[in-house]
Amino acid sequence: MGLYPEIGPYDHGMLDVGDGNRVYWETSGNPRGKPAVVLHGGPGSRTSPNLRRYFDPAAYRIVLLDQRGAGRSTPPASDPATDMSVNTTAHLMADLERLRAHLGVGRWLVWGVSWGSVLGLRYAQTHPGVVSELVLTGVATGSDQEVALLTRGLGKIFPEAHERFLAALPADEREGDLAAAYNRLLESPDPEVRERAARAWTDWETATIPAPPGSVARFRDPEFRMGFARTVTHYWGNGHFLGRDDGEGVVLRDAHLLKGVPGTLVQGSLDFGNLLGVVWRLHHAWPDSELTIVDEAGHDAGAAGDDALVAATDRYARGAGG
């Protein structure tokens, strides 16, 4: 099956979302097609032209955006003067609502990858009637358990890389919340401290999450590396701004709120998030979802995952449910 051919946007702009932030957005495909919005990962990554290719351009009005502080949105998180207190999950969901109103969209399909799946799930849970379907890959739910696994638990699998990851922190910061500890370094007034922390954080990321070469190469860009590290530690160190609970996390707790929203989950069998069974638990708590596991694939589900994602958007374009 494969992805659809490359296309360019037919419209784009910078949306003023308040708090001094302007969010980059673009639309491609069919202006009268089924609306779909794409949520990139990170938090703090950026959108990619390749993400348009998961949709039939004749059937979909494809909306891409760079979330606050990321990509072409301003001000960038890489700038130490950028106020991160106004970059939270609630702010990002409010931005989606402003963009939806700006584009005159009633309901839209939400497509999310990695962190984008967390944002998409919570958006659907808290904005009933707005999301027509969910298509998610590299699925995560933003729980404290997942953050603990990715920052500390994987140290048993990658001991040498984890030793370097811990060594970049002050000795008295190595036993607590590692994401929060790194975020404190990334908020340091000393640019050398910030740069060392950003490099150490992204070195750990690339050591633990096998990804396509282009994904790893982006961390060689000092500006991207800084913005990404600052944003992801800001979110991870604050419970993804989802609110704390005593169970498996807010998104799984509220999975019942997704009732009636068809969803497709596409997950690599070797994605480390599967060590906690998160995607399985989400699928079983959400009767309107379907789950495709791609054998021998990681966080990036590869060509077989791409086929499953395209099959899902094709099916939803025809008006078929989950």
C-alpha cells in the first residue's frame, strides 16, 4: 500500500493563540475534504511534510501545526527567555480549539504520534463531540509510570548509556525525578550548563529509542536539541500537566470518556512502552478502538505500520467506524 505521494500545502499561517504565542499551521489536500489534524511528538518536536502522506489528498483536508514553542511557532522553546509556564497540555488543547474555529472546522479526525497520541487522547476526552476519530501510533498515555520507565527503568537495558545520563546530573539529583532534574539544568542562566544538559538528554533519547536516521540527525541541530530537551523535560517533570492520580494515569483512568469515538492504535511490538502494557490496557478500556501490533518494530512501526495507518485513514474517509 505505502504512503500517498508528496504534496505541498495550499494555505498556511501563524495563529495568535495568546500569551505572546503564535502557532504555525498549514492545510493541504482537498479544501472540501474530511478535516484531519496531525499532532506531532515530543513534546517539543515539530511537524513534517511526510505526515501529510498518511491521508488521501483527494478525500482529506489535512491540517498540520507546530505546537507551542516548536518548529516554526514562536517564540521558540530554544530561547531561554521564552516563558514555559504558558506551555502546558491545557494550552495546547486550547490552541487546537482556536485553530479549529479559525479554519471553520466542526469535527475532525485526530492523528497523533507518540506525545501526539497523549495530546489527542486527552483532547478527545475533554472536548466531546469535536473528535470524529482517532488514529494513533507509538502510543503513550503520559503516565508517571511511563516517564519512570523511560528515564530510569530502561537503565537496566542500557546500563552504559544510563550511567552517562545520570553522570550529567549533580550527585544529589540522581535519585529523584530525573526529568525534573534535567529541566532545572535546562532552565539555568548559564548557557554552557543548558547546552550540556540538552546534549545529555538527547543522547539518552537516541540510545533508547531506535529511530530513522533523520530523526536522530535532528538532534545535531543545537537549536532543535535545546528546544526539544527543554520542552520534553518541562512536560515529563510536571506529569504532562494532566493532573496527578493514584492509579495508572489520567488518560487510562478516563478511557471510558472515549466511548463512541472510533479509534485505531498502531504499535510496534518492540516499542518499550509495551513493557508496561499501556497500549493493551488502553485498547481494552476503549471498546471503540482497534489495535494493530506490528511484529519486530519499535516506536516507529515501520513500513507495515505505515500501511496500517493509511488503511485506517482510508477507511475513515469512507465513513467506516472502528
